[in-house]
Amino acid sequence: MARYEFKLPDIGEGIAEAEIVAWHVKVGDTIGEDQQIADMMTDKATVEMESPVAGKVIELAGEVGDQIPIGSVLAVIETEGAETAVEAPAPAPESEAERPLGDGSAVPTAEQEQEMPVTAVEQPAAKPAPAPEPRVEPEVAKRESGGAHVLASPAVRARARDLGVDLGEVKTTSDRVRHADLDAYLLYNGGSVSSRGAAAPRKDETIKVVGLRRKIAENMQEAKRRIPHFTLVEEFDVTDLEDTRAMMNRDRGSNPKLTLLPFLITAMARALPDWPMLNATYDDEANVITRHGALHLGMATQTPNGLMVAVIRDAQAKNVWQLAGEALRLADAARTGKATREELSGSTITLSSLGPMGGITSTPVINRPEVAIIAVNKVEEKVVVVDGEIEIRKRMNLTLSCDHRVVDGWDAANFMQTLKAYIENPLRLLSA
């Protein structure tokens, strides 16, 4: 038997170390050739490390979250043959799911059933309906205080036990305690019952911050440390825009269903040329600001591994149908880990969303090196005064966070008013 030292290969230009984000083997395991050993994350990609030999794992380099230098031993495998120490060939990157955004705010929807492609919120599996309780005759429940007896059905007794209620303390006007009597008891006692039947508290859980979650945390901390944020909130009337969207969806044919997202991106594409300091990136180490001619729109996308930014390239050149299709495609690619590096990098301004769960307002964190981010909050019907008349209108808030080193308050306010003029006038928006 011999020791085979599996060394971490060079997995990218300028990469000095990589983080262990998952082990797929443990010491003592017998593995085959090309079997996956670990997932390693760098600043640029997550890569799968596969064993070039078969054998028994006798050493592993560290724990999940540890940083391993390039060229150091990642694993030692006991094999048949002479002792060797080799560096594995550099594997191809897995998915390029490393570009986190600093926030998850809300692209609005007026319909609760509307699915926003910008977010992916995992819903818990529905609990199966409880089996119907069998019909049984009332049983005698022993009164815990004084040894007397009280009549109650098994269902009532089980409920009282779960609530920690002593049936001997429950008053009843009939020959047995019923659910209504329990309800009256709880109401009379202000909902307070003994702790005897209370559920045990959940145990504390310790979660190590590793992988993409660590990258998100580091980027957010760096963004807040380096960028002096300021935030501006403006209310928009989207009644006419929602009517236009509903009309276009009725006649959409084979086109994807339109959410508000493509209309908002179109409005941004129309407004940003007038206020180019918001569609910019800032290299604060070189002290260079780049004002971008094209709009590469970053979408904050929730995935099982954390929040990422998928990028719609040249959004200014696409119509609302094309934007809707591209948003759906990129959101799905990000969630399934199939997005490429190009699809997760190079955004010039970001739109953040929580869909119908969005709040009244929010304070999104800028996605460095960008200098602005827009969070879109939920649509609500409000009673407002229009030309002296009271009307019910659909309203939503847009929140703009800016880097005050680059963007002045005057530019931010004017940009929001320009955006407002497009959003509140769909004919102008779609014909511009």
C-alpha cells in the first residue's frame, strides 16, 4: 500500500487559495477513480475536486470553511503502488454563482398570484390533512384535582392535554366537557394555561458561515464600510401601467407573461441617459468613475445558496417582451446553478425584489462597484385625491440607494422624477 497526496491545483489566474465549501468523502471511505472529493470556492468560481485514483481516504486537509493554499495537500489516499504526490489537473468551474447582491428588496406586483422572476422564495411543503377522528362514545376522564370524574370525549381530552388544561377546572352546563367549554375556559383565563402541555423549545443551532453565504457577508460588509449610502423614496401611481400590463397579457400569444419588471427596466433605460452618473461604476482604489453607455441591468435573484445578481445585457436595446423572456431565463439559470460567469458579472445598476412580499419601503445595499440600486416595493390600493376628487389608485414606492461619493442628491431626485414620468404614462414609456 502507498500514500497518494492529492494536492490542490491551480484553479484560476491569480488565485492563491480556495475555501472548502463541502466534503463529499470522510476519512475511512473507499473511493473510486474520478469520484468527487470536495467543492472548493474561489473569488471567481466553485469547482469540483475529483480523485484521479482509487483507494482509501486516510487524511483530509481541513473542515468546511477552511482556506487551503494552492499546491497544498487536500487529501491523502491509500492506494496500491508506489508513493506519489501529485497535483490534480485544474477542474472546470461549476456554476458561476459567486456574485452576490447586497439585498433582497421587492419588485412589486399588483396581483398576489403574480410570479416575479427576480426572486425565488422556497415555500414549505404543505402539511397533509389530518385523518378524521373516529366517532367514539364519551369516556370518563379522571379529574386530577380531588379524584372526581368528568365526562369528555377522547378528542377533547387530547386537546386539553396538549393545552395543559386540567379538565377538572373546566366548567360545563352539560353532562360532559365539550370543545366549546374549553374555548370558554381559555377565553376566561386570557389564553393562559399551565406549562405542563407546552411544546419543548427548539434547540439552539450553530451554522458555520461558508461558501456563497460568506461571500455575501463579506461583500455586504465591504459595501457598507466603504460606501456612504443615501436613500431616496418616491411614490408612484401605477394604475394605468397595471391596466396596460393586463391588456398586453390578454393578447400575449406565445410571449411570456408580463410582470411589472420589464416595464420598470424599460423606464430605467429611458431615464438613465439623462442622468448618467447613476449608471456608473466606481473604482475607489484608482479613483476612476466609469459612466456606462449601455444598461447592463442586474437582477437580485434568490437561490437556494443565497442571493445572486443575474445580468440582462444591453437592456436598453430590448422591448418588454424580450426583457420578460430574458429575466425568466436568467432567474432560472441562477437558481439551478447553470448561469455562466458572464451572466453573473458586469452589471451597471441593480434592481432588487421580493415580489408580493415586498414591504412599504426598504434600504437596499449597493452592489459594488456600482453606485446605485433600486428596490421596488409592493403595489397597494390607496385612497388618494386626484384633481380634487377622491379616487382609489394603485400605488407603489421605489427606493433608490446611491453612493454619495459619486451621486449628488440633486441628480438622484431628478432621476426619480424622470422615472416617474415614464412609469405613470405607459403610452410615453412604450413609444419612446
